[in-house]
Amino acid sequence: MTQIVTRAASKPELATMPPFPKPVITPGEPIRFAYEVMAEPGPGQSKRGVIISPRADYSSWEVLCDEGTAMGGDDAAPSPLGYLIMGVAFCLLTHIQGYLHKAPMQIDKIKVEIRAEYGTLPPEPDQGQQGAGLCDAYTAHVIIDSPEPQEKLENLIRVCRDACMAIATVATAVPTSTRVFINGTENGVEV
């Protein structure tokens, strides 16, 4: 069986994006950084990508992705949307764990459940049978077993939700840009 996630042997260079400026940390100011990925298609609906770490002390990771058989895949790895939503749950848990490391509480059990409700508009014949994608709702539940006061636990989750960059990504309209680079063009075209 193929490993779905492995540590990348090397960090690939992006072909069309200039390097992101190294973060300058100024006390009291936001720390800005970029995560980058490179992805390529494989056979059927499979894909292979590399998550390029924003820091020298983080590894880059090669990740395989697939679709279920109804979408023409082999169901050999998680789907793109599965990765997206799992990333949100993992990011929220990272902030919860970080909070609890700095301000310990007695937590007997904690678990995050997320539901993202997706849809697609009917396929368009002149659009390669692709319909526009939709996300109708996003819900995160945090289940906690703890003797701590309810207000303290609610504040923990409120602070961590607001700190979670993955939640901010799906909950906030952010500027997006898609450019296509054809046959080695340097600047690409906005589509």
C-alpha cells in the first residue's frame, strides 16, 4: 500500500510565484507568513502535492489525494474537501492545545466535529460539465469533558476559534486570485 502522507525529501521551488518575504516580527504587530503547496494530477482522479513549509524548522510533506469511485477515482486517499475540513479541525485543536499549554486546565476529553455542507450547481455543457461549487454551511462542535467552570471552557473555545487561521479562511471572504500560465509565459493571465 502506498503511503498517503510522507515527509518530502526536498522542498520544491514554485515555478510562478516569487518567494514570500521572510516575516519580520515586530512586538505588538501581526506575524504574517504564507503556506504554499504544489499539486499535480496523477492517474484517474488521483493527485500528488507537496505542502511547502513556511519555516525552516517545519518539514515539507508529500500528500496523495483521490476521489471516490463515483467521481472517477479509486478511493485510495482522502478527497480534497476532506483534507480542507480536516485541516480546519486540526488547526482548531492546535490552538486549543497551545492555550492549554500556557493556561492549564483539567480536561478529561476533548474532540472536534466539523460539518461543511457543500453543493454544486447543475453541470454546464459549455463549461466542461462543471457546475459552480457552493458551501452552504459550516459548523464546528467542540465536545469537552471537564470539571472546569462552563464560562472558563466557553472562553477557551471562543479564544481558540478566533485564533484559528483555518476557521478564518473558511469563515471570512478573503481576496482570491487565479492566474493561468500557458506554455512558459512569465506573467500569466487572470481568469
